Amino acid sequence: MSRAGTWLKMLGVGIVICVGGPALVEKLRPTDAELIQRYNPELRERSMREGDRRAQEFDDYVTKLKEWSKSDKSIWFAAKEMEEKRLAEQQAIQNQAKEQARIQREEMRKELMGEK
């Protein structure tokens, strides 16, 4: 009888821990609205302003992850290739801007030399 009683006690304790623990955590954890109300007013305002932008950035990132996962390569390699491509495009734009500035300087020199 004592073995059966011990098993029943352990079963009862297990049920209390498995059901009561998560229920206690759920009861004690504040909701999102309560957390936002606890914010400093400046932080709350900034959070509201930047919330849409952050949500859009997250959506863009998830979209990129989905695109990278369709590739036969690892996501990490696909992300690295995309980053290298983006950097190359930025470099090309910078080089083009430098070339345009150089051409403008040359034209200005020619105009100045022609006036003198």
C-alpha cells in the first residue's frame, strides 16, 4: 500500500507541476499592452513610430530567407552571394558618380581655360 501511495503522490505532484507551472507563468506574465503602458512616454512614442518600419524590415528579411531557401545552396552561401552582389552594385554606383564628377571637373576646366 505504501508503494501505491507513493506513486499516487508522485503522480499528483507531477500533474501539479506540469499543469500548475505553466498556468502560474501565464497568470504572472504581463500582456503586451501592459508592457507598453509601463514604457517611458518617449520610448512608447518612438516604439509606435518605428513599429511599422521594423515590421516591414522583418517582412523583407523573411521574404529574403524564403528566396534563399529555394536555392540549392545553403542559406548562408546564398545570403553571402546576395551581400557581395549588393556591395558590387554599390561600388559600381560610386564609381559611376566619381566618373561623372571627373567629367564635370574636366568640362569646368575647359570652360575656364576657354574664357581666359
